[in-house]
Amino acid sequence: ASGGASITVRDILAASQRQRGPQCGYQCISCCRIFPTLWSLKIHIQHSSQEGYSCKVYYRRLKALWEKEHKEQDAAAPRA
């Protein structure tokens, strides 16, 4: 894990919005399971290791990569 970064609902929603195709709920992009509510998906991610999944690790790494990408874009942006 990357320093114990907290995964927020915003992070989960951003990841799930990148999925294509019809959805009737929210899909965990790590294990591909579908959950009826964003809250149930967040609970799944928090307790995924107890279910034998590594979704929490996946989302933490994804968040770390997004933050790194954002910092690189900010550094590359021309200053006014």
C-alpha cells in the first residue's frame, strides 16, 4: 500500500465512470463485481481482503498513480 492513503467515494466514482457499457450499479474495477450502491462498493473495497480480494490495494495504487499523473501535469503546465 502507498502510505495508507484513504480511498474516498470520489475516487471510487471516478474509477467507475471510466468503465464502458451499460451498468445497473457500480462496478469494482479490480474484481469486476457489481454493487447496487456506491456505499456497498466502498464497504466491499474496505473489507475486500476478508473476502479474498485485493481491491483495496488496487484502488490505493490507482489513486497514487492518478496523484502522480496530476503532479506531473501541473509541473509540465506553463506558468502564467
